[in-house]
Amino acid sequence: MAILTASGRVGIAASVKQQTMYLAWGTGDESWGNTPPTDGMLESTELVNEIGRRVCKSVQFCKADDNGEIITPTGRFTASAEPTNMLHINVAFDFTDGEGYTIREFGIFTGTVLNDGLPIGQEYLLPTDISDVGQLLALERVAPIFRQAMTREIENFVITF
């Protein structure tokens, strides 16, 4: 059996970093309440109920650091100029993105194919703007977040390869 080496994991992270990534969000399932289920997430290929997605403009290598300035629910990290096996993805949704929806799930996608004829530079996409959702790289389900136009959602994820 072959083992995926540490340098191989860095190579995978570097390859993924070069792709266009999107952070999608959705309403999930109301029956989840405040404690969304984790069962079946590994086999997921899309969100339960996607409402939109935004281009991930900030993708950088990072490393674990107890005093790091990148703070996520899973720990603290520091940006790295050198390639690592970790990617920090930061997305700032606009004030009106998803306004009026209750968010229960997030997904990071690569390989998304957009419909022809969309305005050049469009960064927030509705499901009707997409012809192929692509590959779901990471999935997170959260306690409900009600979207209001007065709040700008900023999401931070660190993916380890």
C-alpha cells in the first residue's frame, strides 16, 4: 500500500489553490434545528438546499499557530509564504447576498461551471447561474444564521490535506 507523503499533501494543496474556488451557502433542512447532523456528510456532493455562492478571492497557505491571527472554530493559524498542506479560505459576502434566508450549511467547491452569458466579473452566483456545481471539497453545517442586509458575513475556513 502506498502512503500519501507530507510533500504529496503540500502538492495537493498547491494544486487546489490554483483552481477557482467558490463558497456556497444554503438553508439546509429546517428539521435540523440548532444542532445540524454530521452523518452522511462525507458522501455529500452538494448542499441540501443551496441559495448562492461567492468566488473565494482570498486563498493562502497557512500553518497551525496557537498565537496566529487567523481564527477559526477549529483553531488558530498563521499565513505562510511557503507552501503547506493547509489552505486558509476567507470569503466576505456582500450585505445583500442571501438576504432573508436562514443559513445552515456552507460548502467549498472547485470545478464549478457557469452558464454562458453571465456578466464578466460576476462574483455572487445563484443556482440558476450554474450549469455544473463542481466538486464539493469541504462541507460545514452550522446552527442557523439569519441573513440581514445590515450584516456582512465573513467566513474563514482552513482545509488540511
